[in-house]
Amino acid sequence: MTYLRIAGQFLVIAALFVAVAAFSDWPVYRQISRGSAIVMLSFVHGADRKAECRRLTPEEIQKLPPNMRRVQECPRARRPVYVELDLGGKTVFQANLPPTGIAGDGQSKVYERFVVPVGKHDIAVRMRDTPRTDGFDHERKAVVTLVDDQLFVIDFRAESGEFVFR
Amino acid sequence: MISAARRVLRYGFELIERPFERLFGPALNPLSQLGALGFFFFWVVAVSGIYLFIFFDTGIERAYESVEYISRNHWFHAGVMRSLHRYASDLLVVMVTVHLLRQFAYDQYRGVRWYSWFTGLPIIWLLYGSGITGYWLVWDRLAQYVAITTSELLDRLPIFGEPIARNFISTGTLSSRFFTLMVFMHIAVPLFLLFLMWVHIIRISRPKMNPPRALALMMLLALIGVSMWKPALSQGHVDLAKAPVEVGLDWFYLPLYPLTEVWGRGGVWAFLGAFSLMIGLMPWLPPLRRARPAQVDLNHCNGCARCAEDCPYEAIRMVGRTDDLPYPTQAQVNPALCVSCGICVGACPSSTPFRRSEELKTGIDLPDYDLKTLRERTIEAAAALSGPGRVLIFVCDHGGGRRLDGTVRMPCVAMAPPSLFDFVLSRNLADGIVIAGCAEGACYNRLGVDWTKQRIAGTRDPYLRARVPRERIATIWAPALETSRVAAEIASFTKEIAKHPLQKLRAPQAPSVPAQPGNDRALTEVGS
């Protein structure tokens, strides 16, 4: 009876620990199907301010508290950034990215992922960050060959004002 | 719906607890040691983590290499420690989950128990925080997946200006200092977790923080065994140019991560919010209606502190005397902590049904079910007995005997003072007594089974007098599901008692003489 009990205890504990060891890394999780790659559109960029700085009139300056008097008023709020992404000649993403921050003066951000089959792809990305209503301020096109599981990132460098493909 | 779920779960637990109790014995039954095992696995994680920290390098490249070095070159000590760290962490999740489900199943989370239930919620969050930051540190493909998915989830919250996830999709954006920060998080979060584990049990009297040594040894040996058999290994160096599309997930810590693909990040947050809200509100959905808390009668309280000693919920404390009686202390009940289990009534030396005062009173009593009522119900139930084997049955509200007829029912069998059993047998009210309480490892009021056993065995004050024939008292510890087993064992005991009519008990030589340690073995324990 004692041996049976010990054997039973061993079996119960072994079953628990084997289950724990198994589920600690199995079953394997596959995020995207085989033969696919990921195109990631991700950047942080601040568009122009909504309005230009304006010189205050002497009356307006006079109305301000003495320690806060200034000659110019520069609105903080930014415009949204408009962005479009084409994959294989088809627009897969277009959005007006609002500025972040409570006062709407932060940078606009985008973080979008597209799963595509491996192989050659025409990629085109366009962005508008000024008051213009047609056309684009920044644009880049390329034909890229994507391999299995590749993470292809489309970023934007504000310093050089260009899209970066990597 | 909550009640239905509770009933189904309770049925499930009761179904597996009995075989577990038979296999391991009541003391080593893992299902009644879940909290203690949780603490045990936490300490294994802490010790193995400290050991691993000696070898871990926080450099951006060195993090992965240092973990690989200990797993390959020093597998026999540091590698085993890494596996212990991993598997003990997983087992901690298992213990916490089963513990939570069991407390829910046995309705041990409402009323004054809301505190432990509620403080368990941040423990779950911190436990997952600890595990997730740990996976991050290895900086392998799984770490990359965890880093990206975690930061994408965090980015969904309107807190961060720039998406954190951008740091993990291209090279050159991370510095070694990031790993220093993660190491700090991986130490600070578990430390805070430990603090909350202490807060979690602070209102419980005699919390089980350490499992029995034999059980702890079994678990440790099994942990070492599984660590040698299937060592925890990394899943290849991070490659930020490739998406971590195929990873071996730890399903104990990361089951929600794949759901971000199905529900979206907002959906996962909504689920987590709803889950937390539900868990947080459950003690009041609906609130537990309980009897009024115990009350102290100073005229009968001599400040002996036995009630305070026996209370499973720290609801009674001894304070300075407020009347003129010549005792230094008196009992004081905290109504916010009292569950009205009546264990204090059974512990009070004034609780003796032999008292000849006009109205039976005791030092501490339940206003809705006082000792006088208990004595009346005992006499009433005994009067209905007939035949050669008259067995009087005392049952609790939660055990296997609760559905039987003709019993004397109480919130907990430890409410019956040992003198009540003496009273029944010495007054020839019955030929034998059955005490049917909860299963040994699953006492609804935590300590009722232990205290009853010890009082009858003469190892806990108030003792059952030595003159009471122990062979005429049977205890049956069974879960609510096992009514038929309880009935069968009562029938068997009744048959046995019928063969030996009760002789008149001799007068005790001295009151409250504890039984000799050997004598208590004569107690008939049915079904053990």
C-alpha cells in the first residue's frame, strides 16, 4: 500500500511538472504564415504649426501681465501629418495623423504593420506636413525584394527630411 | 451566474480533493497547501534569481551571451538554476491560479475575507510583471517578441509620446542602459510582489507560509529533476532585421500575447480591465449575508485568551479590563473581521452545558446562535433518537453531513465545546457521537477541523475530559459532495455502538484534565 501511494504521488507530481515543462515553450506560436514578411510603417514627426507667429499690437501687449509681455504670439498647435502608403500599386494605408499632447502641439506618430507575401514589391510612401492641400512634401518609391520573416521598416528622418527604408 | 460557476467549480474540486487526500494524506495534500506552495516557489525563484544575477551581464550584446554561457558551459549549476528559475516561476502561476479558483469555489472570498481576495489582484499583476520583465532580459527571439508585443500594448495606452515599440524594430536604438533598467525592474517588481504577499495574509491567523517539509522536498526534487530533463534554453539571438514570427511561448505568462492579433491591443486591455474589475468586485457580488458577529459577556469572561488563540481570522484580541472583575484582560471582538464561525464559543472555558445558572451563558457567544440554543437543539435531537445504537450527529454548514436529517448543525463543528460531548454521553442522551465536519485540508473556517481534533485528543485547551470514552466519538471529515459516504460511515459506526451499550460515566478526578497523549488514539476516526 505504501509503495502504491508513493508511486501514485510520484505520478501526480511528475504529471504536473511535465505539463509545466511542456507548456513553458510549447506549442510554438507562429505570428504570420510561412512565406510572409512584415512591412512596418513607423515614424514620429511633427508637422508645421497651424498658424504663423503674429506680431501683437501695443494694446494687446499692454493687456498682458507685466512679467508675461511679449511682442509675438506663436500658436502651439500643430497640423496633422497626412500619410499614404502604397504596396504593389495599391494604397493600403492613408491617414491624417493628429498631433499628440493635450495642447495638440506634440509630434504625430504612426506604427502600422502590414503582412505581405515574400517576393518583389513596389513600395511608395508619401507625406504632407505643411499647409498645402494637394501634392506631397516628402515621397519615396522603391522596388524591394522581401524574404521570409523579414521585417522591413519605413521610417522618416526629420533632420534630413526623407523616408528611410531598411 | 456566479453561483452556478461556483457550484460547478466546487463540484470539480471536491471530486479531485478526496483522491488527493487519500494519496498524499491530509497534511501533504498539495491542494490544501496552495498558498504555502506559492510562497515556496517564490523563494526558489528568488534564490535561483540571485544566483543567476552573479553571471548575468547587462550589456546589449553580452546579455544574451552571458545567458548562453551559463546554459551551455555551466549547465550543471547555473544552467540548472536557470531552469529552476523558469519552472518555479511557472509553478507559481499555477499555484496562484488554482488557489484563486479554489477560494472562489469554496466561497472563501466574500464577507470579511474580501481583504485577502482583493489584495490578491495586484499580486497577479505584479506576478505577470515579474515574469514578463524576466523574459525580456534573456534577449533572445522570445525576448524580442515579448519586447515588441509588450511595448505595443503599452503604446496603446495614452501615456507615451513616442511609441516604445520603435526601439525594438531597428538596430542602434537600444543601449546597454536599457538592460540595466530592465534588471532593476526585474528585481524591484518581485520585491514589491513579496511585500504584497505579506499584505495578502496579514489578516489571517496562522497563515500557511511554508509547506510541510516533506512536500517541499518532493517539489524541490521534482523541480531539479525536470530542470535536468528539459533545461530552459534560449531561442536564438535577437535579430531586429527579422520579425520574431515563430517563438516557443511560455503559455503560463504569455497566453494573452497571441490574442493581440485577434482582439487587437485595445481588446486585450479591455479584457484585462474587465477581468480586474470583476475580480475586484466579486466579494460584493452579491455581498455575503452573515450572522451577527460574536459578542463578549464580561460577566463570564476571565480573560483566558483561548478564544483569541483559536480565532482563525484575528478577529479577537485581548485588551485591558473595563469592568471591576479581578482579571487583567478581557476579550474584544472586531466585528469587521468576525465571520461568526463560533470557534471562539467552543474555545471558551465558560461554555459548558453543565452550568446550572438559570440561563446558560458563556464568555463569548454568537447572538444569532448562542450556546443555550446549541444545548437545546442537542437535547431535542437526542430525544428523537431510539433503539440500541443511539448516535447523535454534530455537523457543520459546509461538510458532507450538512444535508443529513436529525443532526445538530453549526457554522463550524469547533463551535461545540468539548464539554458538550461529555454532556451528551454522561447524561445518557446518546450512546455515541459523530462529528462530521469539512474535509481535513479544506476546512471552510480554516482551523475548525484541527482545533476539534486537538481538543478531543487532549492536546488543545479546552480539553475533552479523560472520562469520556473516545471510542464512542467518531469524526468524519468529508467535503459537501460526500453525503452518501458520511451517511454510510455513520451507519457503520451506529452498528458498532449498538453492540456495546453505554455504561454510566465515572465522575472525573479533576476537572479539565488533559488526556494523556496516548489515550487520544482511542478516538474513532472514521474514513481516515
